[in-house]
Amino acid sequence: MAGVLFFSLATQAAASTNQAEWIARASEEILAAFPRIDAFMWFNCHKPEENEPDFRVIPGPPESPDPAIVAAYRSAWSDGSRTLSRGVFFASSPADPTEIDRYEIHLGHHDRVGWFESFSSPFPAEAVEAVQARGSRPYIMWEPADEPSDRPLYGSVSLLPLINAGEYDALIRQWAEAAAANGQPIDICFGHEMNGHWYNWGYLPDNYYGNPKPIVNENLVGHNGNTPKMFKNAFRRVVDLFREANALNVTFIWSVNADWIDDYTVSFPGLAYVDRMGMSGFNFGRRWRDPNNVQWDDWREFEQIFGPWWPGNVGTYPTLANLNSLPILVGDFATGPPPPSVPGDFDHDGDVDDDDLIAFKGCDAGPAVPVRAACDGRDLDRDGDVDSCDFGIIQRCHSGRNQPANPGCAD
């Protein structure tokens, strides 16, 4: 995008070393190089069952927040001439204010409060009103899945054909009429990260990343038989039904997963249907294996997630910025804790000793066995399993208690 100066970090190791530094740098990067971003939603959630790191800035009791992270977050997101609108996602329904209260006591008021709903639920009037009563705007991730929204959705049957056939019109109208009756501003993000294959509405082929890349066009048949055109039509149908109900207080967000390959613009429903664009991405915080080949789960700066991944690559933000002039929101993002500076130093105390061996024990499930949530970070060679090869790395890195380990021990 003309006029945008990126930090050129795509093939360099990340500059930050912890979550507080990452937040401060993310704020600096957004304010300096991402002028179209005016708002964000922090993903203050932890889903160990999905093998994700803990993205929470404010953990739940009895844990205490890290003062450095709190200070970095509170002082970020404004440079005096420009201030980002702050929002936050929670794992639990905002109808219960406990988690929101704890978050805002430490970090102050947030303009948006978000959560997830599915097509198995009626309009969440209680949660919407609870957020509005706090002076915040509800931000609902409406997942086209006919199952509880807290369950893993990969592999489920796609509802897109059913939505397009009108079989969910009654539910959509109920939501639309309730939203119209509410009358206050509400954000709805329908089918986020549709350009992936991990949700049942995603249209990317399941083998997309491991094989020669097909050209993504609106008729490409991908996960669950979905196509970008099917998603566009479902998005438009939802918006049309809301407009029929005069729910003009609802803002609709089209939000993609930050990616470097597929052309997700083919799923854009059109300016007549989208009020705001969004993009989501996370710093998963794994240790870099190849500084010249950035991976999605490496410890990455904000610019490395949403800007170009390598020289010549366009990046998600420039793609959206060139697509149209709609405002851009970081639909959900966060950083996990940093990786150990030494492979196998699971307790982050600078050595690899018997405590780390104990932390590894029980995770060695063998070749080709998916890593369990409780064993996150034990896949030291990053081949998708925890096996004897990973144990071999620990053996090579073992330094003994209080003896600094060699950061290059795994090489």
C-alpha cells in the first residue's frame, strides 16, 4: 500500500522478548504503519483444550496480573494524535460481569466487549444489555454452527448451504427483530476466519498448506464442500434479513484470518453488505527454528502477523487496505508468553534440569501422535508430535540445576 512504511521484520527474529514489550511494540507499529486501523479486540482467553497458549492479559483468580504487562497495556494504543478504540473478548458470557469487572479494574474501560454465539442460540438479549449498561458496544462473533459456541468446530457439517436455502431464516429474523427492538449500536461479525479450514464454514481446502496451492476463486470447493461464493451469499442473506427487520443499528463486520497465501478477497460480500473489515491473528510464541522462514506459530511481532511475511509478500493489512476504504478493526489478536530462550527450559529459569524433565514426562506419546494441550511447547523439533527426537533435544540441552544452558544446544 502506497505511503505505508513497515518495520521490515518479516525475515528477522522478533524484537520483543516478553509480553509487555510485545504490547508496547504492537501499539507503536499500529500507530506508525497501519493508519487504517482504528480499533482492536484483545482476545483475553485461554483454551488449553485447543492447544493454545494463554493469551490473557488479566488471568482469572487466584492468579495475579503481571504488573509490567498491565503497565504496558495501559500506556499503549495512543500517541497523542491518534487513539485506538479498545475492545476485549472473554470466554464467558458478559451477562456475568465478574470477568469484565476484573479486567477493567486493572486496564480501564473498553469501548467494545465481545463474545461468541452460535446458530444454536437465540439472540443474547441479557448479555447485550449487560454490555450496553456498562457504556460499551456489544461485539458478537456469530458463528454459523448449530452447536454450542465453546466447542471445537473443526469437522462439523457446514450450515452455509442451509442458510442459503432459507432453513435458518426464522432464527436470523428472531435475532434481527430483537436487535432492532434493542435499538442501540451492536457489532456482529458473521463467520470470522472464513478463509481457513478449521471452522465448519471455512472454504479453504483441507490440504491447502501442504500441497501445490490452488488458485482461490469464488467457486473453489474447499473444507466441508464450502466455496467463497457460498459464504458471500450466506453473509448477504443475513444482512438482508436484518435490514428487512429495520435493524439498522447493527454494524456487520467481515473478518479474515491473517494469511500470506490465499486470496480471501474473493469472499468479500460487497460494500453494500459490509460496514467494517476485520482481521485476526495471534503471536503463538513458539521458538523460531529458521529466521529466514517465518511460521504462523513463531514468536512474531504485530507487523509480522498482519504485514508482509517476507519480501515481496503483500500481507493481510495491505490487501484489505487496497480492497476498499472501509475502516479496519483487528478482530481478535493477542500474544502468548515468550518461548524459552533454551529448548527444554520449560520453567524459564535459564537451565535445563530435572524439573524440566518432569515437565516433559508423560508428553512423549510417540511419532505422529498429535500434541496434547497439556504438552504445549514440548514439541521441540516442531514436527507435530512429542517423541524420542524431542527427548533427544532435552538430553543435549540438559545443563543441570542452576547451570546456564546453551541457547544453541538444539542446533
